[in-house]
Amino acid sequence: MSRFVTRFLKDEAGATAIEYGLIAALIAVVIIGSVGLAGGAVDATFQSIASALAT
């Protein structure tokens, strides 16, 4: 039992996987936020073009 606990405490594979998961989640949040902000600007640009073409 002692060897199992020692080996479990030294194993860092799970911690590395969790860190990679957190980094991927952070990158996803940044991408979603930037697309949301850029989407509003693009929508406003298309609306102004559409209104200019309509007149």
C-alpha cells in the first residue's frame, strides 16, 4: 500500500492533463470573446453598407 501511495504522489500525468485542459478552456474563452466583439463591429459595418445601398 505504501508503494501505491508513493507512486501516486509522484505521478504528474494527471496534473499535466488538467493544466492542458485549463489552457485549452482559457483559449476557447478568449476566442469566443473576441469573435463576439468583432461580430458586433462587422454587423454594424454591414448594416451601414446595406442602408447606404438602399438609399
